[in-house]
Amino acid sequence: MKFALNDKTTLSDLLSLNLHKYEDEVKNIVDKAVKEMSMEKVLKELNATWLTMEFEHIRHPRTGITLLQTSEELIETLEDNQVQFSPSSV
């Protein structure tokens, strides 16, 4: 069965699909879709945030090796983002 939802879709069109007979399945699909949409939004926000983050470089005084140094802001952002993806929030 093919169905396209658009401005011309009527209530009769929706009722003819008999979705009310599959209420639990439809509800589960909708719930999963809402969760996925929410996760995609969070991922886009995280991507935008981390695109602007920069590490500072410092030279180790004894070895001369370049080391990454993080700012307090970067650490706080990382901690906040980790909380968003903790097992209890996903």
C-alpha cells in the first residue's frame, strides 16, 4: 500500500489506513521516531559546539614535546556533554 501525506490528505484517507487496528504498533513506532529525532537534535548541537572547541598547545619544559592543554571551559563542556549521554538519559 502506498500513502503520501500532504495538504490534500483528508481524515477519511487516514481512517482508510485502519491504523486504529494497530494502535500499539503505531504508538511504538512514533515513540521511537520521537526519541531518534531528539537524539539527532542533540547530536547536531554537540557537533556545532565541538567544531568551535580548540585545544591549546604547550611545550613540556624538560622534553620539548608538544602537549595539549585544555581550558576550564572545555572540561566543563565535556562534562556537560557526558551527562547528556549517560545510560540513564539515553
